[in-house]
Amino acid sequence: MTSSISAWIWSERFWLPENVSWADLAHPPPGVEYPRMGQILYALPLAVGVFLLRLLFERLVAKPCAHILQIQAGVPRRAQPNAVLEKLYQSKTCPDTRQLEGLSKQLDWDVRKIQRWFRIRRNQDRPSTQKKFCESMWRFTFYLGIFIYAIRHLWVSPWMWDTRQCWHKYPFQPLSPGQYNHYLAELAFYWSLMFSQFTDIKRKDFVVMLIHHLATIILITFSYANNMLRAGTLVMCVHDASDIFLEAAKLANYAKYQRLCDGLFVVFSISFFLTRLVIFPFWIVYSVLFESWEIVGPYQAWWLFNGLLLVLQTLHIIWFYLITRIAIKAIFKGKVSKDDRSDIESSSDEENHSSLSKNPCQTLNLKGNSHTGNLNGETHDH
């Protein structure tokens, strides 16, 4: 039964083009290696290492940098201990009018006093600026490092300049050490983001980022399994490019360098538009959809791969819509009412209206990784 399930999962009809079998890929020419699924499984234990490396980085590198920039952790005011209110808070951080009136009668407290308790309690759970700075500095460092590594290898690759080269002799394309290291690092990073998303700063687009990370992991894994490495490395490199400027803008915002933040936000917006809404759909997706159809022909995994790419493109459009809203408010209204996907939890939004600014970075707490990095795409963040 196990063998039949394995045969169904690794069906040649699904994974490979016509007239190609796993046996053909199992015996490459001397000195040549093709991707094997077992190789990419090393990303799972490596993801644990990446997560531990992040903790060390934030403690030994990011936190000292925050102190140099005088970004303090801050000690929030603590709410008065109350078992009744705390029990409700654990299930609902912002009670409705009926619940407030019921609590007022039960505790013999004024409604405004109860509202104040919940406001203080929400603030108590809000992450400090220092914590957000450390998180963004880790993402910035990873995106910058992996982008430099990727562009260094892709610059001398013919398929970066002629995407039709992604499909010549496919799937009999050799695996290079640069491609393997790039894939392993990206996959380990996104697995670590999947785990840490449940402990990181809570954002309003939690579900969107979860979908983004999941689609990215499946894309990376599937493209490795059927040797779409050339197109895959292009996809990852394009996504990492704009995430660098997003995290840099957030760092400048947390350090209160507003002019630098404004400039980086403009650069990020332009780079996001060019990479995610121009280069990605009209260069990479076009190649995977049409050039591969012409050279290789469609097969079952081909449809899945293209479907996932279109899911990512849909997320890009959603995120660019949010970026555009921020820019329009900043340019035409002279202020940003609030970031449409703030790091601050939605239950404490009413506390933000008193601290608005006329420049977009006052409320620039976005994430793309990005990677993010969204708007990352961390993520996403990619």
C-alpha cells in the first residue's frame, strides 16, 4: 500500500513532460547532477537553525544597534489586575456595548473605566518599537544577503537575459551549487517565517501572509522537484529586490529618520511596481506560461506551477493597492489616517488617531518579505 501511495504521489504523468521518466533523471551524465527531492528536505532542520540564528542576531546585533540609535524597549503601563476582565480579554480584546454594560453592573465600575482598562491592557500587549526594529533588521539583512548572492550567480547565467534558455533541454538541466544553496536558503527562511509568524508581531493581513508563505514554500519545493530551477531562481530574486527597501524604510521609521524613511518608501513603491507588476508578470510568468508551452509543452505539474504563480500575482496586486492608498493619502490629503496593514493590532486602532503625521512613514509599519516579506512579501516576508 505504501508503494502504491508513493507511486501515486510521484506519478511521472504528473511531474514530468511526455516521454520523460524518473529513470531518465536518475542516471545523469558523468559530472552532472540533477535535483533530487531528498536534497531539499535538509531545509526543514536548517529552518530551525535559521530561527535560532535570528534570535542570536536580534540579541547580539540588532538590539545593540537599536541602543545606538536610542530606540528603547519601553515599559508599557500595566492594567490593574482583575480576574473578570482578564478572562474576557483572553477571548475578546475589544468588548461590545452590551458586554461593557454587563461588566459595569457586575463590577460596579463606570463604563469609561472599563474601556480604559481594556485600552491599557491592549497597549500592554503591543510590541515595543525596539522589538519591531530588531525583526525588520533581521529581514533586511537576509533579503540583502540573499539578493546579492542570487544576482551574483544569475548575472552570468544566459537565462537571466534570455528566458527561453530556462526551457532548452528541459528537464535535463544540471544542478549547480549556486542554485542548490539559493533554494535551500530561501526554503529554510520561509519555513522559519511560517513557524515564527505565530509568535511575531500580529498584523491585520495575517491570513494573507500565511497564504503567501504557504504558496511560496509549495512553489519552491515543486519547482525544485521537477527541475524548474532556472525560472525558480528568477522568481525568488525578483521578489527579494523590493523587500530590501521595505525593511530599510521600516528601520528608518523606527529610528525616526523621517526624510530617509520617505525616500526609501518612494524607492520601495517604485521597485515593487517594477519587479512585482512589470518584470514578474510580463517577463517571468510570460516565459513560464507561453515560452515553456512552445518549447516543452504543458503537463500536469506545469498547470499547478503556473496556478501558484498567478496566486502570487494576485497577492501582489492586493499589496500594491494598499501601497497606493498610503501614497494617495500622503500626496492628496496631506496625511495618512493609518496604515492599512499596521503592525499594531486592529483592536487598538482607536489609540492611533491622536498621533498622525503628514508624511507616509509615520505609519509605515508594512511588511512585504518580505521576501515579506511580503508586502513581501516577509513577506515576507516572497
